Amino acid sequence: MADDVSKAKAEAQFRKAQQAKDGKAAMAEYEANAAAVRANTQRLRALRIARDAVAEKAAPTVAAKSKPAKKAKNPPGKLSDWLDSQQSSGRKT
């Protein structure tokens, strides 16, 4: 019986050691992935800033662009005029 208890303790200690080892490996992998993401983000940010700087120099300023003038809308007609036109065209309302 004492042999069973010591065997169970040894297995528990082995399991704890294995879990600690797996945890350290997982944490190292997590940190490596996080570092890779940060490096990629920094690289992409630098590229975007450079692209925007070139585009800003090449594009004309917003104030220089002028929008075409809008056409004036025809004022809405009166209902009575519309009804008269409907009646004269043969519609019965």
C-alpha cells in the first residue's frame, strides 16, 4: 500500500513537471508569435506612412479641386395644375 502511495506521488510530480515544461514551451511560442506580429505591424505602418507621404505630395490639394455647380431644381408644381393636366389628357380621377 505504501508502494502505491509513493508511486502515485511520483506520477503526480512527473505530471506537474511535464505541465510546467509544456507551459514554458507554450509561453515561449506565444511570445515569439506576439513579437512577429509586432514586427509585421511596425513594418506595415512604416510602409503606409511612406505611401501616404508620397500620395500627399502627388495629389493636388483639396482646396484646388472644385465641384461642378449643381443644377437648380425645378420648383414643384401645384397640385391643381397636375390635376388639370391629368384631366385634359383623358384621365378621370
